[in-house]
Amino acid sequence: MKVAVKKLKDLERKIIITIPVEDYEGKFNSKLKNIKSKAKVDGFRKGNVPKEVLEQRYGTSIHNEVLNELIQESYPRAISENKIRAACAPQVSIKSDDPTKPLVYSATIEIFPDIKPKFSRWSNYDKYQIEIEDNDIDAAIDDIKKRYGEWNEVKREAKLDDQVIIDFFGKIDGEEFEGNSAKDFKLVLGSNSMIPGFETSIVGKKLSKFKIECSFPEDYFKKDLAGVNAEFEIDLKEIQEIKKAKIDKDLFTKLQMDIKKESEFRDEIISRMNNEVAAQEKELTKESMYETLLKTNSFQTPKATINEQADLMRKDALMRIGHSEDNAGDDLFPIDSFMEKAEKRVKLDLLFSELINHFEIKVEKQQVDDFIEEESKRYKDPEQYKKWIVGQSQQLEQFRMIVLERQLVENLENVLKSKNKVIKFSELANR
């Protein structure tokens, strides 16, 4: 077998593979011999059908089968022997399939880039520190009291933070559209769960029927509705205001707090917020670290891999709203809207893999066991959790990746420069 590799545009490569005619003949004759022992042809005894007759009857199918087998066997060997890292399935084109001559075909692919990690002395990543103020704690407690409170009907105009029960029916240029209507729909005014202008148009209204006009945002996930003006008929049927929950034993139980006194409640909230902040500081710092690495390390990315990642992101987005590719049109979360994020994800994955090799990082079983021990403390029955997790292969692999990334971050902290960045807890909601 002969292999020639031709460089095309960017990461595209054309692999031209030539297979000796002897390899073809060996396979063809072997298959023909196997058929001869079984073939039943009128006028001939079983096992005595002449070769010429068999070739005339079965030659084309055997020829195609042999070609397929030779390609399936030779392509993996060709890329392995030439140390080619294919990023996608090959596009095969047969140049010559004359059985009396060597088989020649080409396989066009994209390859993964060769990356040699660089660590800039001039670029700093942000090491985050999040400050919690008294008003943040007050706001967190107030939010809990609202979330666990009760909605009570009121007879007045609707205000921000009220919950309203409405029927709505929308049209665009007099025509209905998907998702244009609902009955007995519960909506908290100010939650920003509807398109801009929808909720504010209800503020100040009494129980009544009225019409409103508002526009879909330019970046709306349904391309055909982006930036379009719509008219809605609203039937405001009920207005409710929240009666905040009391800080008592019932609330402690709902929040799974092992406390008995109201005086302990604030301390418990502070403790939970500190835990949240610690996790957020690590996550934001890690994101900044990766962004710095991406700026320092510039390399091409296989288009096929980006397309695959964008497709996965779109499927995930569709699944979150109860759709699938089969029942969603191209305008619902168009694939183009995921391409930028997909390219960044692929670049990070490729860089991550090279950095693991660069630092020679390995994950030992004991490290995963230690992580499971750490995780188990979050559950009421740690021993039961540890027994359960043993049979969860997918979850265990996720844990292994977390441990791997932790080690990577530790290594990066030793080779990258950082600068402290202090932000307020209230800023997290806007990130």
C-alpha cells in the first residue's frame, strides 16, 4: 500500500491511497471460491459451476464488496502509520477501480491542529474575590421569604412583583403565530419572563380586557419572530400579592436547615452564601484563566468539529424547551447562533487536551475516591450515596474529569500570572 498526503486549505488534507492489484485479486478469488462451494446454477452440479459463469453472475457484487473491504481496512492503517489525527469522517472518492490495475482512492478529511501550549509572561488572568455586604444578606433573606410565601388575591391595580393570572392571544399583522396564546397563565410582573414591554404594559391595569403592543427582541431564539412587532389581547383575570413566609421551624424544614431558633437563621444564610461565593470565585477565576490562554494560544479549528458541537448545543437548547430537531424548524434556535460559542468550546477542549499532555497529568483511583468522599458529605446518608455512585459509570467519568481539571488549574496557577479582581456579590446576577 502506498500513501500520499496532500495539504489543502487550512486543516483539510487529501490522503491518496494506492492498493496493489494482488490484494484485490486475493480477496476477490477467496470470495468467489466461497460462493462456488455453495452456488446452485441450473445445468451444473453444486460445487462445479465454472469460474466464468460465477464471475458473470456474481462478479459485480463481489467487486463492490471487495472495494468496500479494502477501503475500510486500508484507511485506518494509512492514517495510523502516517500519524494523521483525523477530526471527521473521510469523504472518499475512488480514482481507479479497474480490477486489473491497483486500486486508487482519495480520502478528504480535516485534521486536528498541532498545538504547542504557550504561557505569556505579559498576560494576567483575573483572580476573583467576591465581597458580601449586609444588604446582600438582607436581600437573600427577603428573596427566600418571597419564594416560600403565599400568593393572596387583591382588588387593586397591578404592581411590579405582583402575580397576575391572564389569558392572552397574540397576532402579527393579523396572523396567529406559534406560542401566541395561553389560558390562566400565571405571570410575576418584573420577572422578565416575557418579551420586552409585555409585563410593563400590565402594570397599572385593573381586572379588565385590553390590548397591548410589544416587539420581540432582535436576538430572539426564533429567527422569524426576531424584531417583529406583535399585538396581544389580554384578559387580566386576577391580581395577587405575595405574603412573605415567616422565619420559623416550618421554613427551616423546607430549607433543610438543622437549626431551631430564628437567631441562627441569618448565620446559616451567611454560611450558605459564603459557600456559594467560594465556588463562584473558583469558577470565575478559571474562566478568566482559560480566556487568557485562548488569547495567548492561536490555532485553527476543524470546521467539522465546530459544526458537530454547534449541533449538540442546538439539540440541548431545543430539549430545554421541549422540542427536538424533528419537530422544530430551522428558524427555532438557528444553528448559526451557536457557531461562535461552539468554536470557543472546541478550542478549549483541544487546548485542554494538549495541556494535560504538557503537564503529564494523570488521575489515580484514590483521587476519584477522595472526591466521592467529599461529595458524599452533601447528602444525609453519605454511605448510601457512596454505594450508589459505584454503579454510575457516566457520573464517575464526570468526577474523573473534575479531578483532572482541578489538577490542570493547579499547574496553570504555577506558570501564569494573576491579578486580583474584587467584585460585589450583587454583580453576580448580571454576569
